[in-house]
Amino acid sequence: MEHQSESINHYQQALKAGRKAHRQNVQQGNYPFLQVLDEILTDNMTAGEVHLGLIEVPIDKIVGTKSRGRTNAFASNFMPLLPADSEFGHKWCQLCDAHLGDEGIRDPISCYEYLGRFYVQEGNKRVSVLKYFEAATIPGYVIRILPVYTPTTEIQCYYEFVHYYPLTKLYQLLFTQPGSFPKLQAALGYETDHVWTNDERRHFASAFYRFENAFRKLEGETLAATSADALLVWLRVFPFSRICEMSASELTRSIQSVWQDIKSLGSADPI
């Protein structure tokens, strides 16, 4: 009963966050619900699919659903919009109980990835609960949709990501500047074609999570640069090992010291 009461309280907080996001989007003239991949893509935009199998999907890279379905049940931030006493609310609370219990939420979701962002086919409520609790990842069966190649910076960067993904197996590493992956490998002391070990991947992901949190606290998400771009700039000055050695405040100050260089990445003529 204690967990049940706790999950209802959490749902009310999530519902409040969902309705707030919905209201703000409506006021700003933005679409107030989840993005729908089927409504974004047309046949001439895709160049095939790749089944990636079961991977750890970064929660913050999940932005919408594959098809419309019950899109109106969620605000654009994946927080719920339906009342707590609805069937939807009861199921959300059951998942919340599981997350707070000993077992946790273990069942993988099914989703599609397009240009580094994920769209859920099955498991929207699981994503909603874990987004509410600010989890880092969720296991998911992923199908990658390849975009038709065009000589644009975004597509070039994405195809570079696709090329290096088998080496890193990390979706957190999305850059906006071509040639960034070889620079990252060099900054970490690796050869360009180095395949990361499981330990190297875990260590990097843990340190990058700390860096990304500090970057977001500085409102880095409002910049044109990604957190991976910011890390690459930061690594020109500091060794990667310092991320775990610094306190949170020291890490924030170190990012601020290269902030102008990070901001310049979004300009037409970056320095």
C-alpha cells in the first residue's frame, strides 16, 4: 500500500509536468504532443533499415512515437495528460511500483531510430515513468532508419556516426561537425579504428553522464552545439580523466572557461 500511495503521488507530479508542458507549447504555437515518426518521414527520405538488436537507449534521445496511436495521452516531454483514475493512470502507477520495487522496469521497449533520435513503437508508458525519474537509459530493440544521403552537414555527420557506431556502441556521441569522431578517438589516446572494450565504454559513459549534466545546468541545450561537441572542445584543454576527478562545481567552472569556444560552433564561421 505504501508503494501504491507513493506511485499515485508521483503520477500527480508527472501529470502536473505534462499539463504544464502542454500549456506552454500551445501558448507558443508549438505542437503539444509527442512527435510521430510516420508523419515526419516520406518514402523518398529513407534509404533502408538496419536492425540493431537489443541496446541501451539513452532516455533523453527518445523524442516521440512511431505511429500516432495514443499520442494525445502524452505531452511533448512524455509526461502523462490523462487523469490518475483512468486505465492509463493505473498502468502508469503499476510501472512506477515496479520501478520503485526490487525488480525495476526490465522489459525492453521497441523503437525506431532516425538521425540519432528514437521513436517508440511499444513501451511508451515505460519511457514516461523512466523519464520522470530521470533514468539515463532503457533497454530497447532498435531498428535504425537510414536517411537518403545528401551533401548536408547534418547528413554527413549522421553517416559518420553510423560508420563509427560499431566501434563505440554509444548513441550519446552525436556531433554537428564532420571529422569529430577521429578527433575524439585521438583525444582519448586511441587509434582512429580502435574498437572500444566494454570497460572503456562503461567508463566513458559514466564520465560523459557527469559532463552532460554540467553542460545542461549551464543551459547548453539552448545552443546549436551538442554535449558531445562541447566535450570535444573541453578536451582541447583538459584530459578526459579530469572529469571524474573534479567536483561538480569544478567541472561546471571548467566548462564555463571554454564556453565561448563551444558557442562559436553554432556560428556560420566557427573559430
